[in-house]
Amino acid sequence: MTDNIDHYLSWIDANNQIRSELLSPSEGSLVIGRSPLSDIELINSSISRKHMKISWQQEHLMITDLNSSFGTWVENQKLAPEQTITIYNDTEIRIGNLSLWYEMRSADNANETMQTCFFPSKSTEKIELSVAIDTFRTSLQQKLKHHLGFVALPAELMQDIDKNLLSLNAEQQAVLKEQQTLHSISYMLNRSLTTEELTKTALNLVSKVLNAERGFVLLALDNAPADSAFELISSRNFSADNNQQEQQLIQQHCNVLIANCRQQNKILMVGDATLNNGQSGIGNIHNSNSRSIIVIPLQQDNQVIGVIYLDSQSQAHCFEPKQLPFLKTFASHTSIALHNAQLYKRATTDDLTELYTRSYIDKRIAQERQRAQNHQIPFTILILDLDHFKQVNDRYGHTGGDLALQAFANIIKSQIRDCDRACRYGGEEFLVVLPGVDHHSAKLCAERIRQAAEQSQIKKDGEIIKITVSIGISSYKIAHGDQVILLLEEADQALYQAKNQGRNRVIIYS
């Protein structure tokens, strides 16, 4: 183990960001699991409280499965309970449904992450031939001795053979690493169930693989005409004062290159944009200081439905033609995952409000109940009902009623966190799940929603539709046990009190 090599365990966290933990032999053994008492805590329901142990033996890292519920997998091989094995650089480990990588990085480049076949690690470990190539070497040596009549082959000849075999071995390992990287990326993409989550994951991963400094994803909206403009879905390291400014910046950035990628349906690469700025094939770089640029089309049914843009501001020729086969496969995996995410959205989303459906939210409440029981983490639900909604339908018609429902759904989305979940529970009734929140904090959220609804002005045919909402709140308690129906009944009773007390108010069940 050399002094200039650092050892890292890396993974994608719940926010789709790549996380890395520096491992040190001086720390001894470390326990990885879901428990706050673990040395490395990973919040994931598929991971056991004490799932896996890592330890050092001489120059190598060892991992041991600690009788985990869903198992520990190393390069697609499942470990037996209490089994210990040695792992090497660039090994993929799966615990539950979470993938991790063990990486050895140069201490001089500690920020390097997810090293790949394109940017191999600078490990000083001796390179060994694969079993197949080593067997071929032995067989070749014996046959040459026999045919040439030598007791021992000349050293110069063996050096030349070994040099070529090492080169072949390196190529073989590069292909294997590329396949492993694609497998890991495909696995993580297929875990993403929303378009936003998936594109953010894809952008982060391919940026790390190619050492890209910035990037963004543009997609066509659902049911949009084939020639409509793409919309910004995710971005990485593009900064602006607000989201609207960021959208404008990105839409103006390399617009001709993106249009050409869409039209030609092929990956477009610019080695050094500073030498080509102004050419018709590149267009406006918009004073971005980009050096290397690559634009990757995403397609479904031979139609380009979006692009992934990547660049490097500091390095020319950051992207190379040898990466194209990898990127074509990556784009195919991403497009398939996007299609699956769209199908999932249609199955779990209300068409009118674009909130979740009741069947989805019922499953989410059951998951939060399990989490609350296992980890003593609170959660609270809100049941919201628009006041006098029948009068809205009677006065403005069903189109006016639909506008009111859509506007109120947008109000809910604007006032809750990314981890919260909202659904259309039926008619003009909505439900919000607030993980990790007690009833006091939930009331603050409910009040924000109530006030925003009261202050809203929904325009229809020159008229203003006014709405108010009544809200009931209930927090999960251990006494509820597995009976989440009791939680819903309590929130419903609180909502009933809010209606009886004059509407347009928030009541906590007590």
C-alpha cells in the first residue's frame, strides 16, 4: 500500500449526488448500515441496520456481510452471511439496491471520482494478466519451445511476447471496465422513477465518466409537437441568479450545435471551441469560455426527444472518438429508462393536476409508517378540501372547476419540499404526506398553502375565480401500529372540524 494513494468508497445518495468516503487503514474496521450508530450511515430501506463490515488485511481491503436482509453482492456474486472476501480497485459492491464503488485515487488528485476505462486510475499495484491470457501465455511458451527445440526461450523474445500480452490484457480490462460501468449506470438509471430524478442521475454519472465540468439535459415535453422547442430538465454547474435566468442562459448556449444534433440524430463533438467559434456548425457559444463540447441525442422510435450537453471550460479535446461506442450505449440506456419513467408517471399521476394518484399515495403512507416504526422518524399527513367547490363548478362550468383544481395543485407543489408527496385524493380533495415532520411543523406548511390559496387569482374569460381551502392534520403515533386507516380518519375528522368552524382554516387532530 503506497503512501500516495487514497482509498474511497463512492455511491449515489438520495439526492442523486455522488458521495465519497475516504477509507483509512488506521481506522480499523468500519460498519456500513442504516443505523445512526454505523460508522458509515446510508439511509436506504433496503439496507440493514448493520449491513456490511470493511476491514484491512495487509495491503488489501476486505468486506464481510453481516447477515444482511437483502444481501451483499460483489461484481454480481452474492456473499454468504458472514462471508469475507478481498476487493480490488474499481470493484462494484451492491448492498440492498444501492451500488457502491471501491476506488483507489492518486492523493495528488483527490477530487477524481468514478475513474473509468477512459481515465484509468494511477494505481501502483502490479498489473497481472487475466487467467485466460496467462493460460494462453503458458501454452504459447510450451509450443514455441517444442517447435523451436529450445529448452528455454530467449529473454528478448519473452519480453516481446509479454509486452504484447500486457497490451492485450489492458485492452481486455478496458472493455470489461466499460461494460461494468455501463451495467452500473443502467442499474442506477432504472432505479429512477421520475424524469427529473433520472436526468439528474444520468447527467451526474456521464459527467463523472467523461470528466465533464458542466452539462444540461433538454427534453421535449410530453405530447408536444415533434418540432417544438426542448425544455430544460436538469443542469450541472451552470449558475444563474434564478431559474428563469438559467433557462435563458442554457437556451442561448450552443443553440446551433444542439439544433444540428437534433436534426442529424448523431453525437456531435467539438475538440476546441475557441478555434471554431463562429462556424455555422457550432453557432453561438454565448461567451461561455467552453473548450471541449459534446452533444448526445436521446431518441425514441427514431425521433430525437432530447439532448445531453457536456463541456469542459479548462481542457481542449476532453472528449475523444474512442468514447463514442460507450456513449451510444449510454444514450440508449438513458432513452429506455426515460420511456419507463414516462410510463411510471402515467400510471401514478393524475392527468388533470399532475399530482400523484390515490393508489400511489396509499403505498407511500405504508412506507412512511414502516420507516416510522423502524427508525422512530415522525411523519404527518394533511387532508385538504376546496371550500364550496360545487359553487365554482356551477358558476364557471367544469372548465372553470378544472382550472381551479390545476391552480390549487400548483399551489401545493410550490409550498412543499422535494421529499414530500401530494396527491389528488378524490374530486376536490387532496392529501399531502410530510416525512420527518411533526404536527407543529406541518401546521406551518398547511398555513402557507391555505394563505396562498386565499390570495390566488384564477382567471377565466375575464373573471377571477376565488378559492379557499380547509385542512386537517394528523401525525403518526406508535399507537397507530399498522392501522394507517386510523391516521387518515383522524386527519379527516380534523378536516370536518375545520369545515364546521367556518372553513378556510387549519385544524390539528387532538
